[in-house]
Amino acid sequence: MTSGATRVPGMFALVLHSHLPWLANHGRWPVGEEWLYQSWAASYLPVFGVMRRLAAEGRANQLTLGMTPVLAAQLDDPHCLAGMHHWLGNWQLRAHEAALMPDKDRRELGRREHRASAAALDDFERRWQHGASPLLRELVDADTIELLGGPLAHPFQPLLDPRLRQFSLAEGLADTTQRLGHTPSGIWAPECGYAPGMERDYDAAGVRHFMVDGPSLHGDTALGRPVRDADVVAFGRDLQVSYRVWSPKSGYPGHGAYRDFHTYDHGTGLKPSRVTGRSVAPQDKAPYDPDLAAAAVRRDVADFVTTVRTRLSDESERIGRPALVVAAFDTELYGHWWHEGPQWLEQVLRALPEAGVTVGTLQQARTEGYVGEPVPLAASSWGSGKDWRVWAGEQVSDLVALNEEVVRTALDTLDKAQAQQDSLGLRDRALDQIVREAILAVSSDWAFMVSKDSAAGYARDRAHLHAHAVRELAEAVSSGHWERARALAAGWHAADGLFPQLDARRMPAQSSVALADATAGAMTKTPGAQ
């Protein structure tokens, strides 16, 4: 397609959700900080680079970028910044070692990775020394991206006590405001999890739009939909377009020319192979060829542009007005899981306007009227079955029970302590740490990892570690041993010191949180948890 292509009606919005759980100070390899640094090097550095180049060209409303507060905290954290710099230097050393090996393919791999690591180090040292927030602020201020916020540490909100749910969302939005000087008007609800009545929480918090998966709107995602009588719009992911890129079974990254994520050269820790074929054993995979991969990127860009054009035309004709198409993915797909993803992303964002497609953000879609009639949204998620089974099913019933115990212990302890100290009204670090450990314990990541059998042992260990912290702190507080409680809190804070502005005194009082009947019913039925 060229700039002379016929313009298609409607708007296309690409949404990326950036998230990792709190990994700092909680292991290194194979799961822990290594996960953060790999994602940072392979996804966040190049994706930010793509957006920075588009911003320099004056391109506005290119992308809706979700950034969870818990990830933002790590990308700004001095410990993580130092660890990332060390990781990049180690990458370069490993590449240098490979470049000196006698094997021709390994030498070429080493040279290629040395160039990549040198570029990443230069980018990191010149632009990231103060963390991600200054870079994000520049992109927001330039109107290149719309930034989505979210709750503090990515809880599965439908299963969360409404007091902690309300607190986590309000504090998450405040954290983003503090980092960027900008309060998001939209959020990526963790796991796209929704229960009827949550729209009232969003409305009260000032959230004007949020993401759901396509089946939540019965596949009719051509317009955003207000939820019941709230002034909040749900935008649905168009699976026909999104699954073209990546689905549970297929998508562009599986093409044989792309770099294989799973195959390592164990001598250097570098990835030497291309996918080659789905049934090809790791030792039989062909060496990676950047030229073949670049050709595959061009092919997949062209295919995606054609897919978007066709979908916009078909949906606009179906509803009798210009339609909206929303494609949404995890940011970590672009670079970390799919090595060539950032190349594809930049080429797509350039090619779509040339092909007559209007590219915009969710906020832009809402303000420009891509909104239909209200919908009685049902309980849902973007997980398996599009219900809650990943976070509430039998395989994670122990974690569901643990979460309930942790939250009950934290809130009960907080209420009793605050009642005793009400006349003073002073902030207490032990109470703050109880809340901090509770929100880490109920992160949606732990149940997801167990349900998907992905580092399940690490996930369970993390959930129980934070639960132990809550119990230990609560016991000291409840026994009136405040000096011990504060000493314990200082110890836990050394590892889990994120969100320093977190203040337990802002936890909503029990009497101020009233659940609507619909919410109460949804919270007790846990869809998909047979």
C-alpha cells in the first residue's frame, strides 16, 4: 500500500499491556530478577525506542500503552537500575566470548549479539539513568501515547475484598500521577478481570475507560460500550485481528524464520537458532538468519495491514457507521518472546496510515464517539475460558484460600490498630508494610503461573512468603509489641520497599464500602471455578 491508498472508515487502536510482578530481591535465576532484565533488554528498551522515534517525527496518538505501577516501580528502582546495567554488561561479555569461538556460526552469533548489547548499553546509559518515568513522561507530553494505569500490584480484582480493591486502584492511579505528573483516564484491568459492579469503583476513581476481552462483549467489539449506568466505557479486544498476531495456538512469531525463544547456546546463554519448524528438536534447528527474519517481518506487516483494512471495512458496513478495531497484547511479546516484534511494531505503525488506516488511542476513540449503547457486562477475564478459572479454579484453590486469609488478617489487624491509635492519627510503618505485603501476596501472577504450570513452585513460594510476612507483622501488632513490629517491618521493607508513599491510613473504612447486590452475587459465584 502507498499514501495513495483508499482511506478506510473507522479507527484502529493498538493497546500494549506492560507488566511483571515484583521481582526485585526475590531470586535471580531461573526465575526472579533475570526475568525483569531479559524483558527490559528485549522489550522495554526497543519498544521505548520505537515510540521515541515516532515522537521525534511528530506522530501523535500512536499507541495506548498500559504500564502497571508495580512494573513502573521496578523500572525506576535504584537496585533494579544497577542490576540492569550489570546484566547488560554481562550480555556484552557473553557475546564477546562467543565472537572468539572457532565455530563460524557461533562467531557470527557473538558479533551480532555484541552489536546489539553495545547499542542497548549505550541507550541505557544515555537515557535510562533516572529510570523509565522521565521517558514515559516525554511520550505522554508529546501525545505519542496514551498511558493506561491500574491497581498497585496487579490483583485479580473480582476476587479481591472491595476495600483492598478500592485502595489498590486509587493508590495505583496516584502512583502514576506522582511518577509522571499525569493521571490516566483509562486502565488495563489486571487480566481483564471484571465482576458486575466494578464499574462503580472505576467511576468513583475517575476511570473513564478500561479493557475487556472480546468475548465479554460477545465478540461485538466494533464500538466501546458504557457499562450499565456508569460513565465508564469498556473497550473489547478484537480477537479476529489480535489472534492474527498471537493466539494460544498460532500467530506470526511461530514462523520458521524468526528467532527461537526456547533454544539456548548453553555455553554463552545466547539464542542461536531460528524456529525452523514446530516439530524440530532444539539441536536440529537452523542458525538464525537476520535477513530471512527481516523478510518475514515485511510479509507479516503487509498481512496485518490487509487484515486491519478488511476488518474495519467489514465492521463499519455491519454496524452502519465507522467502526473501531482494537488489537491488544502483552508488551513483553514484542522483543522478549518475539525477538523481531519491535521491528514489526514500528513498521506496522508506519504502514497503517500509508494504507489509509486511521490510528488512534482508546481515549481518542472515546472522545471521538466510537461508543455504542450501554451493555450489562458479565463476569469475565482474558484467561482460559474467558472466565475466572485460571485464578479461581480447583488447581489454585489453595491460593484462593490463602489470599482470603491474608487479606482478612491484614484488614482486621489494621482496623483494630487504627481504632486503638485513632486519637493520634499518626502514620505507622508496620501497618504500611502489612498492607504492602498483602497486596504482593494477592498478585494475580502467582495463580496464573500455577494454573499454567510456569515456574509454579516459585509462584507458590512467593505467595506464601508474603503471606508469612503479613502473619508475622500482624501477630506483633496484635500483641502490642510495636517495637518488634517496626523492626520486622524494616526487615521486610528492605526487600519489599516499593511504593514508599503507601499509607495504610488511607484504607477505606469498612462502613464506607457498600457492595451492590450484583457485585456480591458475582463475587461469591466465581465463574469457571468448578
